[in-house]
Amino acid sequence: MKCQHCGKNEATFYYKSNINGTVTEQHLCADCARELGYADGMANAFSGFGSFNRSLFGGFDDLFAPMPALAGNFFEPFEAMDRQFARMFPQLGSGSAAASQPAQAAPAQSASGNDLVSEEEHRKLDRERRMNALRTELNQAIQTENFERAAQLRDQIHGLESQQ
């Protein structure tokens, strides 16, 4: 499978997120994953805390620094997280911009509730839910030594897997 971002390299990174019912799946190459901030995790965002810990436990020179200098260094990791969040989820915007806007009432959803995901994604998620429910029931049947029911559930699971 090719990278969904650049379309050139082989996709070796898979990212799936579910934010308030909005499911996002991306297949990316290593370069695009790093560029978009998925591969870094949050390690770079918290790198500014290393100097804070050294100053706290290594000596007291920086603790008595003037407040503006301390406050400027303190918020850098959070600003980095905000930029990384904006890169990862451009459709949502940055967290600070969303916080500065006045709160608005959430739009009413339709009665069907299918507006958040496409019909194909809805079918895929429904199939995954059924598979998970059958597997859970299969494990319970095995635990209670109800092997006849376990065999039926196994056959149902194989039937759903073959429909894939």
C-alpha cells in the first residue's frame, strides 16, 4: 500500500484515531509520519522539562531568575504541543485558537446518527463490533466449558471473516 500523504513510498506506519466519533485512519511512509508529527509522539513536546528538572534538582541558580524569563521557558513545551496538535489534526485547528473563541452550542445531530462517518466506514465499524462481541462470547463459552456454543461461535466468526 502506498503512502496516503505523498503517494510515492510504501506505507509502513498506520495511524487510527477516534475523536468524538470521528474516525480517522492514515497509512503513511516513515518520512511523512515524521513530517506530520505522528512518529515523534509527545517526546519532543516535553523536552523543555529536562532543563526545568536540572535547575530544580541540580542547583538553585535558575529558581531565583526573574519571573518573565521563567514564564517564557515554562510555556514552550505547551506551545510545541499546540503546534503538533494543529499539524496532526488540521481540521480541528489549534487548541489555543479554539480556547480563545466563545463557546458555541453543539450542532444537533440527525436522528440516524450516521453523519459522523461515511456509510462504508459505518459498515466496517459495525462488522468489527460484531466480531468483537462474538469473540468475547466465544471466550466466555470456553471459560464455562460450553464447547458446543463455542463451536457455533467459531463458525460464525469464520463466516464473518470470509465475508471480508
